[in-house]
Amino acid sequence: MEWKRAMRGFLFILACSSVAFPGITLDDFAVGATYRMTLTTGDVLEGVVDSKNDTSLILDCKGSAYAFAPTLISEYQLLVPPPQKTVEQAGTVVPEKKAAASAPVAPTVYDTLIVKNPESDDYGRPKEDLTIVGKIIKEDNLRVTVQKPDNTQTSYTFDQVIRMLRHTTENPEEDEIQKYAKPLFCPQDMVLVDLPPGKANRPFFKVCIDRYEYPDKQGTVPQVEVSFEDAQKLCEKTGKRLCTAQEWRWACSGLEGYAYPYGINMEKENCNTDSRTPEPSGARNKCISKFGAIDMTGNVWEWVTSTNGAMAAMGGPVSKCQTVSPGVGGDAKPTIGLRCCKSN
């Protein structure tokens, strides 16, 4: 990973300092198409154009993302056109790809992404946001991938995504608002996390989340050595469930989207940063989120569910509210506990 980050930074530096090669612009490249590119550095990259903005493109090379300006490209070759589209490439029209007769059946209950439109009008103003309907089939710390009703797949980085609406039907926005409008009352051992609609780059939902790490009692050391499956069962026994990564993140970061429960910058003394020695819940009175959830970062990791119920963990000793760690294997570990949620 370190060499990839270094390489990415190297490309950015060269992109800012290199001499422009006439004739090569961002308009020459289509999102979703596969290219082989020779850079002015002598490097040869082969991958899929993930996205473009006003100044640069992002090339996905088998999971490694490289961002650079077209001034860094000395020559290129189109290898595979984007699926189900007609692409103008250097004056040549690539025919639309025909769907296979035995294409798999598209999902009938869709997720919806609202994403930024990369195009601008004649006055340089961004065009209206795009609505992408399909099924979210993959999500990690970098991007989310959607399978559309025509069975094509498109990936978007999270700086492109404005809102994600999951498991919706014909009118996704209306469904979410109707669910949000229902009253939700939380038990005394839980706090209400209420994110109202209307603000860009933020979801909207209501959920109850345990005030403390399981067993959700002040002054009690959190229970660890719990597998992902057992954590699900413990929550279900109390009429609750594991929190989703999205719910956990905003319960921790507050309406402001802080990096830590208490603010923007990390202050080690505010929360327990030594996962080897879990402290009793509530031992540090500054380790509290704006919604009132305690010890969300620090103390122990907590099991959550990510896309399609996949296992993950959040809240490690030096983690941010936004950090999601894959729960490989889901086994019980001495550093992982849990916290439960409840919603309509």
C-alpha cells in the first residue's frame, strides 16, 4: 500500500509540472472504458477510467487507483469500450455492445445513488445531480459499485456520492422520508441518533443506539471475545440488532461529521487508546459523541454490518468515526466487542 500511495503522489506532482501534449484532453476518455496509457514518466498503466472531474481522471488498475491530469499522458490506446454505450474516441465511433441473450435477471428492488454530475453548463455551473438506480453490490473505503437494471456495473468514489438510499422501490426518496417520519422512542439505555433530511453529503435516518458498549452498563468493562455471529445473537435477544456502519459512523461523528466523538482533532487522553486494557464504560467523561453515545472510539472495536450484511468493525483505539475495518473471518477476538441498534 505504501508504494501505491507514493506512486499516486508522484503522479500528481508530475501532472502539475509536466509539459502539455497537444491533442490529449479529458474529453478523449470515457468513464468505464479500459485503456493502456503511456505516461511522460515512462510508466505504462492499463486499467478502467473510474471517473473524471474538471482537471484529472482516476484510473483503476486492478484495484489500485491512480489520479492524474491528461498532461501526463504521452499516448494511449482504447482496449475495451464502456459497456452498453457508444463512445467517441479520437473521431472513431465504437458500436454499442449488444446484451447477451442469457443475461441474468436484474434485481426488482433497487438501491439508489444520488451522485454529482461531472458535466457543467455553458456558464461553467455544475449540471443537476445524477440519480443512479440499481443494486449496491460492493462497498469499501474508496468506492461503491452499483449493478444497474441492464446488468452493467458502475463504480463511484465517495467524494462523488451525495446520498445512498438502500432497498427502495419505485420512489426511493419518498420511501425514506415516510420511514423517517415515523416516531421512534428509545429505551433509557439507548440514545436517539436523528439525522434530518435536507443537507448535502449526509444521509437522513433515525435510530436508537446503545449508550455504552455491550453489555451497555456504566462502570462495566465491555464484553469482548465475541464472534460476529454471537454479537448478532446477543443483540437479537434484547430485541435489537447490530448497527450498520452508516448508523455507527454518524452516531459517533454527530451532525457536524467530526472525525472523533469530541471534535475534529484527536486528543489521546479523551478516550482509551489502549485496546489491550479495556476500561469500564464511561470511565472517561470526554469520550462522548454529540448524540450522547459513549466510548465509540477507543476502548474496544465494535462489530457492525456493512453492505448486504457483511461483517465489519469500527471504533478502534486510534480510529476515526469514519474508519471501517473488514471483519475477516468474524472470529472472536480479545479486542472486539459490540454495541446494538434499534429502528423502525
